[in-house]
Amino acid sequence: METKEKDPSMIVKFWGVRGSIPSPLTTEQIRAKEEALIKKILQDGVIDSFRENPGKIEAYLCNLPQSLGGTYGGNTTCIEVKVKNSPLIAIDAGTGARALGNYLIKRLFSGQHLNPLCSDQKTMRELHMFFSHYHWDHLQGFPFFGPAFIGIKDKTLDIHFYGKQNATQTLSKVLSGQQQYPNFPVVWRDMPCKKKYHELGRMNGEIINIGESEIIYQELDHPDSVFGYRVTVEGKSFVCATDTEHRDRPDPNLVSLAKGADVMFYDGQYTSEEYEGKAGPNKFKWGHSTPEWGVRNALKANVGILVIGHHEPMRDDFGIEKMYEETLKFRDKQLELPENSGKNLEIIMAKEEMELPL
């Protein structure tokens, strides 16, 4: 008797994984990909088989590394979290939010729930957007978030915004500020979406329940501070820990937040050499980390899958894959240590439109 595969409790989709500033592919980078791909095709000797059976071309391309078969992406941070029986959740609204918005418009106009894992009619047009912090690369996509401009009665979004309570500016002023004249043609108040604001205290640590999902947060290490978030449902957990710095030990706040999580997204913007100033100026107190410290934090917290993101905007796709190879070597050495006996850790380099079902 066949056993039906259980539907996922949560699906995490990455719409923007680049750090600091959008970085679209340059002509030089595209040409380097083309040259490398042609060399590989010649080396593999597959041209004749392609002529005989063109259907093999797609399969061949699908099995290429991301550096040859696509790109890790140039949009800044935006992560969609679809949770079972809950309104749609998003973390950050970097330039990846524009692509997320385009996807959601299709769902809006086909009469579907924003979250395909939820059937509650009351939350069909409800979006809960959490901000890790208010630096521009985590906000700048929202003025181009298409669904927020739809004023049709049954398609207008009800958006809940969550972010750090600030001593000098409210959350609403932070968001409206980037759309003030002369920076943007549409002011905040003219966007027809319904807006609700939830300011989170830095020392509060409250539990936020949205549908069946539970969200907790923890302050991490970044200039002007940053929030890491953990989303949990049915025993499955996703942790977002972007724009955080490690210093010289596993961060106890992050370890506490991520303990036993299935997936943790971690800021691995720099190599150790870059962070320590061996390849340019040192990056101490810049608020970002390295994949090696992502591994250390993940092992300390017993995380299942570590997703490295917030990629350095100057690093091309070949550089990201080189970083991945070095991270795997470092992980293997760490797994040999007595304190990590019996542990395992899968590592993934974040790429745009990647989905992780939990």
C-alpha cells in the first residue's frame, strides 16, 4: 500500500539573497560564464549527443553548477515563509520584494490565497512583514512591491509591519521616509494597501502568534542592532539571522534562538581573510559574518541545515561556489571535534527562487 507523502508544514522561499546593495550580473560576468560553459561542453564531449537528441540539452543544463547554469542572484534580502494554516509571512523587503510582489499579483488575480498552505478566507489578502532592521538594503524593495498599489476592493492587501521599536522614529516614519519627495513619485499614504504597525521592544522577547505559526525574535549583533527571527509550526522551525556579527565565539543569543532549528539562514558575507583585513580593510564592527562562524553557530545550536546568504555584492557566482567548497572543508574538520561527535550539518548557498519545504 502506498503511503502518501505528508504535505509540508512550511515552505521557505528566497527572493533576494545579496547583501548591502543590488548587484545584477555584468557583461563581463556573463561572458565569463559563457566561456566556462563552452569549455565544459567541449570537455564533456556531449555536442554529438545533443545533435542526436536535443531533449538531453535541458537535462544537461539542469545538472550544471549554479555558476554555469544560472546565478545566485543580485537582489537584496527578501524571504517568503509560507506556514500551514497561517497568513503569509515575509522577512525583509529588499529588492527581492519586487519579484515576490509580481508572484503574489498572479495569486491575487487568480482568486487564490496569498499563502497556498492556508485556506482561511479571512486571511486571503493578509501579509505579515517582519524587518530584521531598517538599513536600506532591507527596505528598498517595498516601494516597488506591486500588490501594495492595488486598490480593487477584493484584492487590496492588509499588511502588518513588524520591526524594532526605535527611540527617534516610529516604524511608520521609517517606511514612509524612503518615499518622501523627491526620492519617489508615490508617497506612503497614497499606497492603497491597509497598513498596521507592530513595534517590537528590544528587551521584550514576546511570542507572536499568527495563525498556527509562532514567531519569536532575538536581538543580534549589528550596528544600530538587528533582530533575528524564528518561525515555528508543527515542530518545524526556520531561523533568519541576517546582518549579524560573530566576534570571537558562538553568539549565545543566536544559539538560544536557533536551538534545534531545521533551517538557519545566516549572514556569510565575508571570507575569514576579508573579515580579518588580510584582503583589504578589516571588517570588524561592520555587522556581518563568515560562513565558518555560521558553521560554528549552527553546530552549537544543533541546526539541521545552514543556508549561507547575504552574499558580498563584489563576489561573483564562481566566488560563491569557491566559498561553498571551503565551507564544506571547514565543516568536516569541525565535525571531527569531540564536542560535535554524532552531529551532522547540511550546508546550502542561498540562491534566488530557491525553495525549502519543511
